Amino acid sequence: MTRKFIIATAIAAVMGASAPAMAGNVFIEQYGFGNGAGGEQIGFGNTIGVYQDGVWNNAISKQYGNGNTAATGQTGFNNHSNTWQNGHGNAAGVAQFGDNHTSILTQDGNGNIAAGVQVGNGCSANVTQGGSGNVAAFVQACP
């Protein structure tokens, strides 16, 4: 074996062993029927959390960057939540109680915070943050 091959093998082994320690986290808990959750993470230290209790609820979170957090909690029927994060240190969370709610939280920058709650039937929210250090919150009660 050549010296270069041994060094390359050692480097590959170390990188492979350290990848899980740098990887992101995904937590999904679902009760009911027909619920769906998905996402994508590119970067390090990202966290996605989803809790759904009901029927036909859907949550999708996509994170590109490092240290982002996205949390979605939904109870009821036919609720939809999308979270898109591009940057570092962003935090987004939405809670939807009831039926037929839709939320889209988009963050493009660093250190942004977006959070909201929707209660009742048929609420819709779309929050977009560009830049850094933004804070947005919403609360809606729909009939």
C-alpha cells in the first residue's frame, strides 16, 4: 500500500465517523390518519420538529444553512404547513388548531424569528423574512 492511499483512507474514515455528530435532527410524531411530514436539510446543526394529531395534516420543512430550527404542531383536519429556511440561526414555529389552515413561513437570511398560531377554521398565513435579525409573530382566530 502506498502512503497516499493509507492517508486518504484514514481521512475518509474520520470524516465518515464524524458526519453523524454534525448532522441535523428530525423529530416526527403523528397520530390519526393520512398525515404526512417531510423535509430536507443541507448544512449542520439544523432541527426539524413535527407533531400532528388528526386527519390529512401535512408539514414540510426545508433548511439550507446551519443552526436553523423549524417546529410545526397541528391538530385537526386538513392543515398544511410549509417552512423554508435559507441562512444561519433562523427559528420558525407554527401551531394550528382546528381545520383547513395553511401557513407558509419563509426565511432568507440570518438570525430571523417567525412564530404563529391559527385557531378555528380556514386561516391562512404567509410570512416572508429577508435579511437578518427580523422578528415576526401572528395569531389568528378564524370562524
